[in-house]
Amino acid sequence: MHPINVAPHTEIPGEKTHVGTSLVDTAASTIQSFGPPKQIHQHLCAFHFYADDMTRQVEAHHYCGHQNEEMRQCLIYDRPDADARLIGVEYIVTEKLFLTLPDSEKPMWHSHEYEVKSGVLFLPGVPGPVERQDLEKVAKTYGKTIHFWQVDRGDQLPLGLPQMMMALTRDGQLYPNLAKEVESRYGVSFQKERENRAYMEGLSQGIHPKANAGGVGLKTVVREIDCKPSGHPTLEPIPRVFV
């Protein structure tokens, strides 16, 4: 089986960045602190598929930082290069925090146990022994992922609705040629790493039956409704006017 809807890195429309813009960016970067992005401490590579269509699989590069020991947040790019496109975000929580979520919320979260123990989730360039120390924790977590840019269909800009994404949960789901291409590019072996991680433990209470979309598909939809009045006359919705 071969992946479909996989597009090359398309050119983003628009003029190249002007010299003046670059100068302002450089000046600002020497003054501003950039506190949030400085908290990013690791790069994880994995695969996501659309919650309503498992045939649409994408390589996802996560740049993550801890909020605390039980939660981390990640910016997701389509590749690790300087011109990578920001395609989504993922929030990662421990099993303990996941179990506090309302049942209506749980289907939007996916487990990481299979991804870690199968070897397909890895930290590019990080030595195995160091990598496995962190992934022992990741195997016991859940993630909630939203993609805004459907790069797999070749969109030059982020079009359409935000998409709920899911993660692999068993053998046979990931396209073999997609796996081999990533293994070759990063010099890793998912099978060898699966063997190295065989000792790892997963979620203490097992994968929750409502996680991973509860075994069904989830699709993002939008519907038009009346805007709720603010109760303040100066903050009422502005009438629609088309010129």
C-alpha cells in the first residue's frame, strides 16, 4: 500500500522577504525576549493521520516545551528545515490529567503508547539511551492535536477548517514506504528501536476506551449561528455590509 495525498514541499505564494523587513526582524530579535519559544527543549518526529481519514498520513515534527511535569505543548511543522511550515499544535498530558477530562472531551485525545513502543516516534539525532529516558514518560501520555495546514494535499496556504488529528495505535496502519523514507532520511530503524523499547511500560490503566476517537472517525464542521448579544449597546454585532 502506498500513501495518497502526499504532496512535495510547495512554494508559498508571495514576494520574497524584503531587505527592509529582514533588518527590522533582526533589530527586533536583539531587543525582544521570545520567552515562549525559548522554552522549546526537544524535537520529536512522528506521524499523524486525519481523524476522519486514515489514508491521509503526514510526517509531523514536534517542537515541545514543558508547562510542568504533567503537561507539555508542541508546535508542529511539516519538516525540520528553516523554511518549514507551521501546520499545527499538540498538547500532551499525563494519564493522570487525561482521566480528569470530561468524557465528552476524551475522544479528541490519542494515546502515545503504540507510537513509542513500536519505535516510530523518535527524537532525531538524540542517542538512543538518552532518547529512551524521555520516551518512557511519553508512552504514558495522551495528546490532542489540531492541524491548520493540509500540506498533504499540496495547499500553498492554510485553507479550510482546522483538522482533528490522530496517531497510530497498531501495526499495519502506517504506510510502509512512508516509514522507509523517514528511516532512510534520519538513519534510524523502527524495528530495532521497537526491540530496544520492549521493556517500556505503557498506560497504567490501559488505553481508555474513549480515547483515539473511541474507535470511530471525527470530522471538524462549522455551522452558522446567531452571534450571542453582549448586553452592551456599544458591543453589539456590526450589521453585515457588502460593498
